[in-house]
Amino acid sequence: MYRPKRRGRLLLLVFLALSILVITLDFRGGSGGPLERAKEITEAIVAPIQRGLTAITRPIGNFFSAIGDLADLREENKKLEDEVAGLQSEITEARDMAEENAELRELLELDESWATMDRVVAEVIADAPANYRWAIRVDAGTSDGVKKDMAVITADGLAGKVVSVGPNDSTILLLVDPTLGGGATTEQRRLTGVVSGNGFGEDLAMEFVSKQETIRVGDRVITSTYNQGIFPPGIPVGFVSAIGGDARAAEFEIQVNPFVDFARIDHVVIRLETGDRVDEDVSGG
């Protein structure tokens, strides 16, 4: 039990002596002492290792830093995209409102140049019902004074006629429907005939025009009360786009390019059977 204690004390004294010696050598040796040289050797060995580690770890740190920045950029880009989409939506809405307002202004000013009759402005609410191929539904009906067979127009010209009426809505048969025909005349030549449809995307047909008449491509076609036509006279229909027919036939085959774009009707005017109506046929017939 006694020997281990002596050995421990001896080791403690050795360590204390070594410590004093190291301190003395470092103090006396100044900058050129053995410890300083040991420090320089250590730095010479460690410095390249540190530079190598820095060369390896710095790109890794930059990479993870770039990942964080990329997430921030993506979030900012998403915010900017949402803002752009919102602005584009507002621009589109404003443009649509401006176009609708312009269309309504034109519709409300129709009486300045056409026959004066009371009218109802209606909005298209649906496409053709099942029992009609070329027709639309509008939000005006008997409560607004609408009746069957009333003329329907747009700011560009004749659109069709009312074929069925409910309390608050009506079905409009468009002029492009082959079953709908109406009296027509040319504005320049004063010849008469009947104009009817050939479906969407096709010119109208003007029939029963004698070859004794004079007609030219480009002549404007307007409505007429010819053959007890249901439409008020003087409403623009379109212009003559082609003239043909069998040489042996007594009548022309005339194509009329309509003024109305039937695929893009948003509002219509229904001409009511009230107010002043011009009953005299503008063709003189």
C-alpha cells in the first residue's frame, strides 16, 4: 500500500519539473527558442492541410447557401407571377367591359339611322335550344313586351327573329338558319328578293332576283317588306359577295356576306311592335 503512493508522488514531481523547464526554456529562448521552432514546424505542417480543407468546404458551403437563396428566389418569382396574372385579369376584364359598353352604346343609338320603334336590349344567356340548330336564348320575354316574330338586330345589322317567348326569356332564330327567310332589297339598285341562311360560316343566299335586274358584287343588302316580309325595312343585312346561277335559269343565285358575326353575339335589340314604324317598302314595291 505504501509503494504506489511514493510512485505517484515521484511522477507528480517529475511533471512539475518538466513544466518549469519548458517555461524557462520558452522565456529564455525568446523568439528563437525550441518551442517557437516547434510552433513553426507545426504551422508548416498544418497550414497546407487547413488550406486544403478550406478549398473543399468553401464550395460546399456556397452550394448550400445558393440552395437557400434559390428557395427565396422561387418564392419571390411566384409572388411576381401571381401579381402579373392578377394585373392581366384586371386588364382583360376592363377591356371586356369597355367593349361591352361600346356595344351597348351602339345598340342604344340604332334609332338615329333606322326606323323608329320601341326596343328592348337583351343579353344572350344560352346557345341554341335542343329543337333549334342556329338559335340563341336572351334574357327578355313577355314581361318586357316581347312577342313572337319580332325582329332582332345588333349594332351591325339583322340578327334574326323571335320564335318563342317566356315570361323572362326568349328564343331567337338566327338569320343563318336555312328555315328563316325575309324580304330584302339592294340599297343601290332597288331590286327585291328573299334572303335566307346557309348555317354558320357560310354566306347568306338571296333568291328570287330576276336576271332582268341589275346587281353587282359589293351592293349593300337591306331588309324590305317585299312579299309581306316580317322585318321592318332598311335594316342592314350584308353585301353581295358573289353572283351566279344556271345560264338557262330566269333568276340569279346571289350570295350575301352578312354584316353580323353570328358566332359572337353578346347583346341584341328586339324591335317591339310599338312606336312609329315605317310600313312603306323602301324598294318602292
